[in-house]
Amino acid sequence: MSVKLTVLEVFLLEIVVWLGFWLLNDYMATLLTFIIVAIVSSVLIIALISEWIERSKVTRYYFQIMAVSVAAPLVAGALYVLLFGELSWFKQG
């Protein structure tokens, strides 16, 4: 039995997980957001360039999920800052 989630469902699941990270420890979530976004966007760009050079059997779903995986941590971080106003580790003193 195989369950294939839609791109929207994957996005919402990732938002929930990332918001959990942000609520637990916003400093660690900030670091993970920068690291994960950098890595996944680099892989996505390289995959798109290689797909542009020579077509493969990689489905469009893969590229959509990769794009969602770049957007979800950024959206979760923006929601956290919007709701709480600031980052606790960013305060002076």
C-alpha cells in the first residue's frame, strides 16, 4: 500500500514540523533553516541544470517537493517572527 501525498500536504506537514523546531529552540531552528535551505536549494539548482542539459526520468513531483522543502522553513520562520515579534537569542543582554 503506497500513499502519495500531494505537494500541499507535504508543505503543510513540513510547516508543522518546522514550527515545532521554532517553538522548541529558535536559535537552533534559525541555524537549521539557513543550513537546510542552502543545501536543498543547491541540490535543486544542480538538478534543474542537469535536467536542462539532458532530460531524465525524474518526475515533476520531485522538483516541486524540493521547492516546497526550500520554502517551508522560510515560511515557518516568518510565521514565528510574525507571531512572537522577535527571536529570543537576538536580544541584547
